Amino acid sequence: METSFKLIELVTSDYTLFRQLALLQALGGGLGKLDVGEFVDARMNAEKTIYCAFKGLSQTDPAKAPRVGMLGALRMLGDKDVQKGLGLLLALAKNMGSCLNEMEKRGKQG
């Protein structure tokens, strides 16, 4: 029993750990609302996306990132990799927006 109290004391005194646990609780709440098929798809998509995000981070030195203006950004839109990455972000934004609108509509209905 004493070990349990020490663990509780550690968790509540370490603000970083406490915040991480709070985020995990929120994550669990969101995942709990998905049906099984949605959960399986979300897990697989998250695994692929997180892998690519970390692979991209491993290949990108923030100190060497160039400053890009509007014309430079337009030029970069011709790159198929940039197009794919932006396409993913825009598709995610659309799907999240749709979900948020559904939740808002349900909230107003009662």
C-alpha cells in the first residue's frame, strides 16, 4: 500500500507527468467514442502519419530551414512531396471540421 501512495505522490508532484496523464485521459475519451472500424482505421492512419512525421523530422534541421516568401511557397507547390503533405493536412482539416460541425449541431439539438 505504501508503494501506491508513493506512486500517487510522484504523479501529482511531477507536473509534466500529470499533464501527460491528463492528455492520455482525453485521448482515451475520444477513442472510446469511435466504433471498432473507425478505431482500427484511426490507429493504422496514426501509425503511418506519425512514422512519416518523425522520419521527416529526422531529415529536417530547423536551423537550416530556409525562409520562404509567397513566391517561394508557390514554387514549392510544384513539388509532388509538398503537394502530398499539404493534401494530407487539408484532408485532415476538412474531416476534422466536418466532425466539429456535427458535434456542434448535436450540442444545439440537446
